[in-house]
Amino acid sequence: MFSAVVRRLCIDLGHRATLPGMNADSWLTDTRTSYDTVAVSYADYIREALAGAPYLRAALALFADLVHATGGGPVADVGCGPGHITAHLGELGLDAFGVDLSPVMIDVARRDHPGLRFEVGSMTDLDLADESVAGLLACWSLIHIPDEAVPTVFGHFRRVSRPGAPLLLGFHVGSESRLKTQGYGGHPMKVHVHRRRPEQVAAWLREAGFTVEAHLLTDPDESLPGALLFARRPPLGPPPTRS
């Protein structure tokens, strides 16, 4: 069941070609332009998707509990798209706001969820203050970040997270990258989609200074498994005792 929903959310709707390499100078622009192009169709396509994603809903509920347990505060949904997950977090009692690379996607999020905060931004250069969020999640938005940029992204995630803040990541599981050339509504796209092993993502998180707490592998027997990974910026330890 979850695999089918993930396909609706993220998988290519048209032709996909194997990606032999990518231009480091253009992938952000290509990703932004692609999601500007499909923003309205994408929002319509996934509007009710959470209703059919019980494992994702359970993960979001657990994430909300973890944020509440640390005292609450602002929560960043990075790569928020049209804001459906941001809004769900608000229903779970979190002070959630969304950040997305696509200005048109942010316009759609503001249209559909006028009571919430959304802003344009890139996770590769996250414009949030140090230790300003009580929790952060990136649900199937890391799939467009090339391997060499992931450590920078996770460094920003740690920088903006308060000590003890939980982190939730969702991503495709695998070891290949592909180029998606057509997407939601049949519109043209040029966006790179990367599948990764959970152990690799966990290693990057540890190198960035996170503690990895748990991960859930969903639909491992399907063609497109998913992973939900929980981590945390370690809380500040007690002051050293004097002898």
C-alpha cells in the first residue's frame, strides 16, 4: 500500500532515462524550473495522498510527539512542495512552516494553506538562524540532491536545529540515479531522482553530527522501497563536574 502511495507522490509519470552524469552548475535551476512547471498539477495529484499512507502518517505522528517532548517550537518542513505535510503537522499541534526551492510551489502552498508560513529557499543554503527550529523534516525532497551536496545539506540541518531536536527523512531506497523528463500533468521536467541505501544516509547524518535513532523500510519486496529515518541533534550534555 505504501509503495503505491510513494509512486503517486514521487515516481516518474513519464519516460525516465539513465543518468550518466549531471551538470553541477545547473541541477538546482533545472529542479526549480521543473517544479515551477508542474506545481499546480502536482498539488492536485497528491491532495489526498496522505489518506492512503498509513506508515507515513504514523511516522509524522511520532515525529510530532518527539517535538512536543522536547518542549515544542518552530518546525521546518524542508522541500515542502504544496504544503500538504506542513498542514498535517499543524493539525498535529506543531508550529510548522514550509520551505521549498520552487516559487510557484510556494505560491500554491500559500493559496491552499493561507494560515501557514511558507517561504522560498534551498536546503543547500538554508536561510534559517542557527538553532532556530525544534524539529526538521524532509520527506522525499532529498531525492533531488546529488551525493556530493548531501553533506552540505545535512550540515545546514544540524546548524539550524536546536540541541535535542528530532529529524525525519523520507527517501527512495536503492543505488541508482535517473533523469525524469516528464511529470505530473504530462508537463516536461528535467529533474534528477536519486535512490539511496539507508546505511549511506545514516552515515552522512552521523558525519554531520546527528545521532541516528531508527529507520523503517517500507515495501521491501516492491520495485520502489521507501525508508523513513529518524535522527536527532544530540542534546547538550551536563556541565563537567569539578574535582
